[in-house]
Amino acid sequence: MSDSIFKKAASGILRSPKATIGAIVCLFLLLAALIGPWLVPQDPYDLAVLDIFDAKMKPGEESQAGFTFWLGSDTQGRDMLSAMVYGLRTSLAVGVLAGLCALLVGTTLGLAAAYFGGRVDALIMRAVDLMLGFPTILVALMLLAMLGQGVWKVILALILVQWAMFARAVRSAALVEKGKDYIEAANMLGLSKPRILFGHLLPNCLSPLIVIGTLQVANAISAEATLSFLGIGLPITQPSLGLLIANGYQVVMSGQYWMSVYPGLLLLALVFSINIVGDRLREVFNPRLGER
């Protein structure tokens, strides 16, 4: 069942030129994040290799060390191309880890709410309604104001604001599957509840999870960038695209546009391509929209 779902998702993406381009961009940026740090000319957060005389170099100018700043340098003399690759790596890691952990928490609670019903369902869904009743950024800001800065603290805050979306979607799908014959047969055979939930019920609820999981990764990346831009997300020792945009924003009006514009364009390409793929998956798995 799960294999056919993933094959359907892949074939649906390949039948859409726009989604295919989005998937290619996603894969390229993922590859750049994985191997890019070994290809760029500088570790932008190694203070020993930075030279203050390289600060605010325009794109195409040469550094004191002899390599070219193809995208310019920032106010600390960091190569913007190198900083963007390292920032992309951090932003993707935060977005993917937060999305996966929120998926695990939300899926478990959503399945439990649908299967057990009664007070368990009421308690979980009231918590879901409470979390979805507040703006994501506002809740994340409040949490980070208490927790402080740091990669794992940002991931924890994003998990706490995203799990409810997964729980609601999984519960809706599981309620449909719960009344089918194969679940009744599993109960009659005396299978354990975890085996029924994760071995039989979950595989038939994967369609909405694939769609929401893709979109929530993009939302997590955007949220992390927003929090870092506001100065409450990641510290300066752990680069992200949002932090690079924030650093360049201070001098963008003085003509040094490359410090903020280039990281902003990279963030836009990353989030936009993921959203295109997610929208295509929604069309593929939603029978009301019809498969095109």
C-alpha cells in the first residue's frame, strides 16, 4: 500500500512540468547543502580565515587570500556564497527535523484520538484546537522568549506549534479507515493495539501525511527564517538564511544589496520549490481536485 502511494506521488510530480522543476530545484539545493561546505572556498564561521580587509567586497572582487567573492562579502569579510551554503544547510536541517518530529508526535496522537475515541479523542482534539487557535509565529516567539536561542530550542518550538496540524489530518483519515473490515478483522484476531495502529491503520493514512509533511517543512523553514531575522531564533555562531538576511538588511539601503538580497532569493527559491511540490501532491491525492 505504501509503495503504491509513493509511486503515485512520484508519477504525479513527473506528469507536471512545474512540479518536476520544483522537485529538481529541491534536490539540487539538498545536494548543495550536503556537499557544498566541501566545495566553497571558505568556512565563513572560522574566525582564523576571516580578514577585515575583505569586508563589504562587491560581487566579483578578489579576496586577500586570492579567491573571488562571486557573490560579494559581508561586513565581517565572509564570502557570501560560502555563508549561504552553510546557512542553507542549517535552515534545511531545522526545517526537516522539526517537520519529521512534529509528524511523529502528531501522527501518534491523531491515530490514538481516532482509534480510542471518547475522552482520549476529546482531550487530544481540544489541545489541537488550542494550538491551532493562535498564530504560529506568535506561539514560537513566546516559547523562544522562555527557552532562549539555539538550534534545538528552535526545533522544539517548531514541533510544539506544528504537531496539531498532523494530528487533525491523521485523525480525519483514520476515522474513515477505522470502520472498514480489515480493522474489525484485526481486532477480532486479537492483534495488539500498537500493531493495529501502526501496522494497519497508519499505512492507509499516508496520503494526507505526505502532502502536509511536505508543506510543513516549507513552513518550518520560513518560520525559522522569520525568528532568526527577528533576532530570537538561532545565534550568530549557527548560521541560517534568516540570520544572513537580517545581517544584510542593516546595510541594504547603503547600496550593499548583495548581503541581504542573495540569501533572500535563495530562501525564496527553497520555500517556493517545496510549496510547488506540496501543491502538486495535494492535487494528486485529493479526489475532489481530480488528477491532472
